[in-house]
Amino acid sequence: MWKLLIADDEEIECLGLEMMIRKNFKTMELLPSVSNGVELIKKAELLRPNIMIVDINMPGLNGLEAL
């Protein structure tokens, strides 16, 4: 099973992506989403996702810097 982590500071975007992924990829494990780059780094190190969908413009540490 693939593990997916979503990083976006807009909650509605995270919810929309999660809904589409649950509908189209039933075997995908959705990890709890994060809202900034610092959280992204911590969760990625802890949970080791196979796939990450990352917003570029987030407060603090942006998506590109976190990657």
C-alpha cells in the first residue's frame, strides 16, 4: 500500500484532494495532512510517505524549501 502526505495551508484544498484520492485510489493510505514546511519535514521523517503533494506557497518554510 502506498502512503500519501498532503501539505497545503488551505484546508479546503487538502479536503478536496483527500476526497478525490479516496474516491479514485481506494488502496492509498492517506496520512494526516500538514499546513507548513516545518510540519512537512517532521511528518515525512516520522511517517516516511511514498508520495507527497506539496503546495509551493506556504507560511514560514515554503514547499520547495521543505523538499
